[in-house]
Amino acid sequence: MKTSVIMGVTHMSLGVFIKGLNCVYNKQYMELFCEVFGGLVILWGLFGWMDALVIAKWFNPIDI
């Protein structure tokens, strides 16, 4: 389950990057700044932090 979340965030990030490349190619700079950069901030701010915590938990297991 944890690996699928990491793969999903990676896949969504790739899609947002491709959208950013399309915006640059089509010279839609307002859409680039509002949708692409905003989307990456929200995506990485919420789910990127969760992925970082999952990876940290893998390397620092809690033994009770």
C-alpha cells in the first residue's frame, strides 16, 4: 500500500511536468504559473511529505 502511494505521487508528478512542458511549448505562461506550479506545491506539500515520512519509517523502524 505504501509503495503504491509513492508510485502514484511519482506518476502524478510526471503528468504535471508534462503539462508544464506543453504550457511552455504553447506559450501559455499564466497556466504554467497558476496550474502547474500551484499543483506541484499542493501535490508535493501534502503527498510528498507523506512519502517522505513513509520512506523515513522504512529506514528507522520502531521496535516496541
